[in-house]
Amino acid sequence: MRRALLACALCVASAQGWLLWLLGMENEPSAVLDVKSADAFDSVVRFGGRNAFVKFYAPWCKHCQRLALPWERLAKQLQGRHVIAEVDCAAEGSRDLCAYYGVRQLPTLKAFSPRAPLNGSLYDGALTYEAVAAYAKEALEPACDDDRECAAVEAFGREVNAMDASAQAAALAALEAEYDASLAAEAAAVAAAEAAHAATKARVEPKMHLLRTSLTARRLQRRRLPEEREGEL
């Protein structure tokens, strides 16, 4: 019995190695970022400057094991563009992190981007490469438009990660004040444009009406003149 189990295990290991070889992953470092703490999560996912797709898993979870190869393949494909990470919810240092992000079943996949909720956007589709890759393409839209803007976003993410809570609050207040001032200036410009339009309308509309009325009368008069001359004859 033990020999049969050992042979089966060797077959499984061989099959996994063959699959890895087919995918070009054998003996290559993993492209999946292993996040082990809340601080690392904030640094890599929340304030890293790139959109992220995170797998919350446990080593004993069968569905998680089946997702391992598709997840690695996705990470290889998106390497350098987005963050593909994983959090081991069975590890002692990550349990609170998994609880904080509402992980109730394994695996749980969440996308983190500017348009996603603060606790991530939950993926509830099939656990195949095709399905998760399609979702990643849709959910991980670029956080920036070009390389220069991306670099600025990443740099600011590192600055945010280095700030304490009071510094973050002060920076947020300053940005909110700048944003509100911009909105107020835009509203004032719109109000001024509307007032200028109202003044122009009040000044020119009566004149336009008089001119249109006069032109209409002249056209009608020119049409009547030939008829009157024929009547005289």
C-alpha cells in the first residue's frame, strides 16, 4: 500500500514538473509576490503604485492547489505591468490580514485598483487561467496613462508608505483643499460664462427680433409689388 501511495505521489510530482516545463516555468523564480504581513500588503498592494490581483489561500486547500499553476502563469504574463500576489491565510502572521479583507472561503481572489472598493473587488468566477486572465484584463485597468505618469504614481506610493498616519492625514487634507479649490474655480468660471451669456442675450435678442421682422416684411413687400403693377395695367 505504501509503495502504491509513493508511486502515485511520484506520478503527481512528475506530472506537475511536466506541466511546469511545458509552461516554461521550470527552475524559474516565481513571479507571484508572497505577501506575509499587513505592512508588506500596504507596501506592495495598497500603496505600491500598481494595480494588484491578490489570491488569499491556504496550502491545504484543494481548489487553491489547482489554481497554483494558472496563478503563476498569470503572474508571468502580467509581470512588470501589474502586481499578482498571494497571501497564505493559514500562516500565523497573515490570519488577521485575511480577516480584515473579509476572506470567508478559500481561495478568495480580489483586485485592487483606483476604481475598486477599499477592501478590493471580489472575483467570483471560475478558477481557470482563461477566466482569471479575462477578469484581470478588465479589472486591472491602467492606473496611469504613460510611463512617466506610472513612475510618478509609483514614487508617490512609496512616499505614502513611508508616512505615518498624521502625515498621511495632512497630505490628504492638502490634496482635498487643492481639489476643492479647483472645483470652486471651475464653478466660478461657469457662473461667469453664464452671466456673460445672459447679458449678451438680453442685449442682442431684441435687435435680432427687429431685424428678422423687418427683413420678413421687406421680402413680402417685394413679392406684392409685381402683383400691384399688373393690377394697374
